[in-house]
Amino acid sequence: MRILVVEDEQPLADAIARGLRREGMAVDVAYDGEGGQEKASITRYDVIVLDRDLPVMSGDELCREVVDSGELTRVLMLTASGTVQDRVDGLSLGADDYLAKPFAFPELTARVRALGRRATPAVPPLLIALGLSLDPARRVVLRGGAEVDLTRKEFGVLEVLLAAGGAVVSSEELLERVWDEHADPFTTTVRVTMMTLRKKLGEPGVIDTVVGSGYRVPTAGRAEHAGS
């Protein structure tokens, strides 16, 4: 899940980003509305965590732009005011959810996850293929009934591949959905992560390499490696 945090209180913005990254999300950060607008115009985010009171460009204005763009991006509005009228005003701008400061981080995480599910085509609560079972909510992967211990990035890669329903996913798309804006597109990051993921999943292999296109997990039959 790709998240953008737009918050002018830098310590808070960075704390939110660190916490969401620990939950396995790819997170970018902007400290003013204009920076958020620029990032949102380049990258499609599943969820934008957006403070209303921003310098340069207000959160309200950025929210309107995101909504008017027609993208499936969901907006979670943050504000220092928790009055009913303030919530109504925020939601009337097109925000999908509203959270008053101070907030409990587990609640923020739960709301971001709920909005993220609405930002992408519906997928089943369990992603299952070729003896693999991935539970996005519990962040558990089973193979043949045995739990597989994965890093956050390995889990994210496998989740994207399983959610694709057998379609090919390019390395570029994996970088965009699992890493963040600091990932170097010219590194071997995806290939190395794929190698360790395949090793942990064991044999027979479940992840195909489609030469020149990317990777996929077939929905039926046995995967055949075509390289790493």
C-alpha cells in the first residue's frame, strides 16, 4: 500500500511515516500543501493522510484537487479541531475519513488500512494460490499450513503478486507499490528481494519470472522458474 503523509509539523509527519512503514506500507512525506500536490501529481497513492492547516497550499485545497482528479486515492483528513462542524466541513470537501488530533496511532493505522482497501479493486480477505495463504490484516503467510517468516518488503511483494490474480507485475510496479520515492529504480532491490522471498517460500516454486515483463504467481498449476 502506497501512502502520502502531508503534515507541516515535521516531527509528527516523520513519526506517522515511521509507524506506517513498520506496518509494511510504502510512505512518502510532504511538509506543505504544495509539496503534497507535487507528489500526488506524480504518484498514485492509495491513501493520503492530510492535515487541514498547511502552509503554501491549504489541506482543504489539496483535498479538492485530489477528489476532482477522479483517482481512487482516499483522503484521511487530520485536524487539531474535533468539533462536529469541523468534521462535517472536512467530509464535505470530499475527504473519506476524518481524525482529530491528538489521536491513537493504532486507530490511525486501522483507518488507513480500511481506506486502502477501498482504493483498490476488491480482493478477498485471504489471498490464496498454489498452497499459499496470505492474510493481509494479520500479516501472516502460510505454506502447507506452516507459517513463513517474511520481512516487510518480502510480504509486500508477495501480497502485490497474489492480489494481481495471476497477472504479470513489473519490477517498476513492485517498486512503486512496496517501496517509496527513495527507492532507486536502477538498483537490484526487487531482484534481490525476489530471490530471498523464493528461498523462504521453498519448493516447488510459486513465483514465475516472465522475461522482459516482470513476475507472477499463477492462479493454477505449478509455477516454473524462468530465472531470478
